[in-house]
Amino acid sequence: MRNLPPFAPDYSDLQRWDYRGASRRQSPIFARIGFLILIVAVVLIPVLVVSPNVLLRLRKPVITTPKTVAGLQAPSLAAAEAVLLDANTQTPMISLNVDVRVPMASTTKIMTAVVAIESISDLDTQVTITDDVTEPYQMVTDPSVMGCQPGQVYSIRDLLYGLLLPSGDDAAIALADGVAGSQDAFVQKMNAYAARLHLANTHYVNVHGLDEQKHYTSADDLAHLTQYAMKIPAFRHIVDSPDYTVPANATHGEIMLTTTNELIEPSSTFYEQGATLGVDGVKTGYTAKAGECLVAEASKDGFTLIAVVMGEPSSDARFSETITLLTLGFQWLETH
């Protein structure tokens, strides 16, 4: 079994060098070194505080060149982790740090949806929203939400659209409460599914994907989870939908939902390329620690590919690099 890097490095044993307590009789060279360390700290610490993605990069592996199948040229990627999986043969065609445990952001909601769908026989079952849907606002200043309010009533189906299209953290909590009675009980189900699907580098702490210690996955695990999820008709239909209208009822008005996946959203600059490649889902994600993430499936000429990119520096990068991976994969399959 391979030794895996720890999810969160522990720097608690590091000691600061106390330049003020150093002997005045010490060699000038040590005094200069101390001064340089002080200067570096003054310059670097504000950068780390201002940019969480810098901290992300400090814990990333040094591997930057993807591995590929024979005859496929390795692309240059800004992603920290990536995989292109041939879903027909289970072959990883392009891989970069695929087994590294990293934060997963809202790609968490792939598993949230799988557990919800397979736990409820009738997706039209009604759920009353409870007060804990406001919890994401206590974790981040601007969570992604569907717009649920305590006391409103939605069907499981409506909540699934709210979960997977606008990436609603509130919808994730409502589904967990409605299906399992509580978020903790639902998370137990998620981890049981991860074990059953042999996702050895995945562990869930919450249902929405906001950054928490010990909430992690790997690019390879995400690809295989997605392959399982896309075999569920309800899941496949929802993630391939560019938009959805939640019908009004006595507790709320009509709600218009739009996907965050620009590869299938008609007004996006990436839509035409996504349509050409046959993209049919699946899920975006972003947090400060995870960076920009995307999981996408595409089917073309009898081939099916699943692409995962994580730790991307920008939203555009996650879509453009996914297009690059899928294009290279289909070109290789058509000639081999």
C-alpha cells in the first residue's frame, strides 16, 4: 500500500529564530542570515494571508508533468491534479497527482446527490426546510445557494436541481435533513458509499464541500465516483440540464436555476466547444483551499471520457484545460 501525504501539514513544531536574543558576539554571517530571514518573513507572510491559493500551492506535490498512455503527448496544465479516464476501459489516459488527497469543494455534491437519489424511492417526496440551511453563511461570506428559506417546502427533485445546477449549499443541507434526518447521519452514508466504491482517498465531513479538516478526495476517486453516478438516470439527466424552473407553491415563488458548468450552458463562451466534444455534465467546485475544480463527462463516436481538474488558478482555466484533455483523449482514441 502506498504511503500517502498527509492532508494538512502540521507546522506546530517549527520554531521561530529569535534574532533579538542572539549573542552580540556571534559571527557577522549569522547576523546577516537572521536579517535575511526577517526580510523574507515580512514580505511573504502578507502574501500568504491575502492569497489562500498561495498556501494551497505550498502544500502541492512537485510533480508538474502529467503521465500519459503511449503515443499521447503530455499537455501543459496549470491544474495541480488532473485525470482523463477512458470510461469504457477504465484506463487513465492522462494523469497528474491523481492519488493526492486534496480539498474537493462542491464536487462533494456528486456524492450528496448519489446518496440522496439512491436513498429515496420517490423524488417527488416533499421536504420542509429547517433552520440549519443558514449554516453556510457562518462558514463563508458568500456561499453558493439555491435560495431555500426555513419553513419552505420543496421536493427532493427540486432540491437535487438546486444542488447540482447552481451548486446550492442550502440544498445539500436540506437533502441531508430530508433523507437521513440530520447532516451527521447523511455524512455517515456518504462515507459508507465511499468505502463501498473503494474510494480509498476520499473522506467526507460535510454535505456541501466547504473547507473543513479531513474533508478530502483525489482526482482518481472523483473520476470513478462520477462514472458510478452517471449510470443513475436521474443524476445524468440533472447534470446535463443547463437550467431548471422550480415551480411555485404555497411556501415560495417560482425559482429559476442555471448551471455553473459553462461547458453545457448555451450563453457561455465554452459552450460550442463543449457541445462539439459531447459534454453531458457534471460538476464544478471552488473554495479557497481547493482552487477551481471541474468534473466533466463527454461521449463521442462510441467513446466516453471523464475529465477531472483540481486546484486550477481560475474559472476559465478549469474549462479550457478540460477541453484540452477531452480533445487530446478523443484524438488518441480515434487513431489507436
